[in-house]
Amino acid sequence: MTSHLLLFGLLVAGCSVAFASDPSPLQDFCVADEIDENSTVFVNGLVCKEARFVQADDFFYSGLQLMGNTSNAVGSAVTPVTVAELPGLNTLGISMARIDFAPQGINPPHTHPRATEILTVMEGRILVGFVTSNPENRLITKLLQKGDVFVFPEGLIHFQKNVGNGYAVAIAALSSQNPGVITIANVVFGSNPDIAADILAKAFQVDVNVVYQIQSKF
């Protein structure tokens, strides 16, 4: 009997870990307070503001109606609304972003280490895709029209491209107050300090001078 209970307990614990994302709140809200850089207190999230000081503006953000500046190398702009911009999101396990695309602009391959993303196309035609993990590395891709919705599983590398001749807009919702973003090209070729060129040359099976050339762009 004891062994059965132990097995059941291990299964429950395993399931709780498997289904966990951001932890569920234990109170109505926990508005993020300003962080003292000299504080020695660390929490998984942000420290709560005293409830009696909480105001409506702590739950409010304005600006997603504004187009982002897409005049850059990739032709896109992301306007995030995470706990950093909206303190009331603290502990609620959700955030969002607006993504603007110039014609033929891309949101380059990237991953969110702490969140699943669900994307809704508001304007334009956007090619989206993600790649499954090793060893299959299967590309799953689809062309989206206005009003279409697509989901990117947590942690998987994904991308978007505006395939139209006009500007495109999408709204993304993410299952974390702080989903994080790792842009593959930036972290591989723009790390600080650089990853040794001979390592990248062997990994990508190219000449080391090709690596130096790419690193110079980041």
C-alpha cells in the first residue's frame, strides 16, 4: 500500500511539473513594485506592491494602436506588453505584443523560453512556421490571412514573414508575464564575448572567415 501511495505521489508531482508554466497567484493580484537595485531579496517574479497603494493605472497600458518602427535590417518591430510595461501582469502568467511588418519584413527565427505564443493576424498576409526539436527538426509552416490564428509551442524556434506588398500587423498573446526572447542569429553570432569562430565554423560547416563576416554584422 505504501509503495502505491509513493508511486501516486510521484506521478502527481511529475504532472504538476509537466503542466507548470508561471505559478498560479495566491491572491487577487500582485502588482509589481519598483525594484531596489541594492535589494538582497530575490523572488521568481517581482515583489508585490502593497495592495493599498495599487491604482487602476497599474493594470493599464496604452500604445498598441501605434505602429512600430520597421526601418531596420529585418523590417519588423515588436511592441511588448509584459510585466515590465504593465506591472499588473505580475504573477498572472500572461502577456502580449504587437508585431509590425514592413513589406517582406520578417520576425527572424527566435524562441520564447518560458511561453507558448498564439498569434492573430490583424492585417496582411504572414507566413509563419516553427521547427520541432531534434532529431526530426521538422518544419511546420502555414500562410496566414487576416483573422487567422496560429500557435507556437513553448520553447520551439519559430518565425514570421510578411509576404504581401503592404504593411502587416499581428497581435501575439504569450503564456507568461515574462516570456523572454532568444533571437537565434543574435545569440549565436552576437554573443558577448563572441563564441569562438572555429566552434561556429565547425557547427555550421562553413569556412571560419564566413563566421567572422557574419559576426561583424552583430
